[in-house]
Amino acid sequence: KNEVEQSPQNLTAQEGEFITINCSYSVGISALHWLQQHPGGGIVSLFMLSSGKKKHGRLIATINIQEKHSSLHITASHPRDSAVYICAVSPRTDKLIFGTGTRLQVFP
Amino acid sequence: NAGVTQTPKFQVLKTGQSMTLQCAQDMNHNSMYWYRQDPGMGLRLIYYSASEGTTDKGEVPNGYNVSRLNKREFSLRLESAAPSQTSVYFCASSEITVNQPQHFGDGTRLSIL
């Protein structure tokens, strides 16, 4: 069993829909990261959080440490949000453990 | 803002050939990383350098060597390329190794024939 599990693996949405991507992990962590990988391949860090909620524009990330679960929400989705979204955790050692990603396609 | 720069972007090698992937960052970060990304798998750490002058193995180091040339540059070398090393390679950097966001390069797509 992978230490970081994301769901769904693939997600298709219509423009304007509210999107939720989930991440569950099985190890103790000090922080959780959400990253975005563009269709061209580049990877960008979106959030790093260790408790509660963070918001940036239309993106919201939440984490529940007790339940070992995080969600990434996208409000009013747009075709430019089409990307692979990757969850990664920082266990209490120093190396990140990555999920396999959720591929999101948003159609006009 | 250059951030993390990787070269080359694409490379095709024959089995047994050697090559070095270059990575440089201009953010004065202490820590640098090399990952590989394969279909259906998460990013996997090959080697990392917590600070200038140190390197450590990650999850999948076999067949690779690294050099932290200075604070800016961290190179990855394949001494004798194998088809199993066909992958997309990403370099990343962060201020320190713990609880810091990592900044990624654009990746190198490497094919070994």
C-alpha cells in the first residue's frame, strides 16, 4: 500500500464546476504539500500546510491531521486549471513522499 | 526569475552511453534534489544534497552519481545508461530540507534505446 494515496486518479469537469481532489496518507507528517504539474511538464508548488486551511485565489487546501487526510478544492474551475495535481507529505524525516497525482481536465 | 534551470530538456542515448544532467538554481537555496518521474508512479528521489559539500542517497540511487559542484549547481550523472533509466528527471531546490516548499526545474526527458 502506498504511503500517499490520491483520489480520484482522473477527473473531468465542465468549466465553472467545484472540484475536490483528496489525499490520504499513512505516516506521521510535519507538513503536506500540493503541487501542480502543467501539461508541458513543469511542476509548481501550490501550498504547504501543517494544519487548518489555506487559500490562494480559487484554490483552497485543507488538512485534518487526526484523520491523515487533505483536500484540494478548486472553485469556479476553468480550462487553464487542467493539470496533474500532486500531493506530497513531509514525514518526520526530511524527504518528501509523493502521491501518483490526479489528472484534471476542465472543458469549456 | 530563472529559478531552477535544467539542461538539456530532451536527450536520447544508446545503452551504455554516459551523460550528465545539469541543474542550477539562483535562489541561494541550501538543499537540492534529483527526482525521476515514471508513468503511474509518484516522483521518486534519486539523490539529494542537504547543503553544499554533502550528498545522500534517496530511494532509487542505483546507476546514478551526483556532484554538488557549488551552492548553485547539482549535477546527475549516468555512467552507463540502461533502458530502465528512461524517464523524466526533475531537479528541485529548497531553502533547507525540512518543511520548505521545493522549487522545480522544467524537467529533462531522457530516452535510452
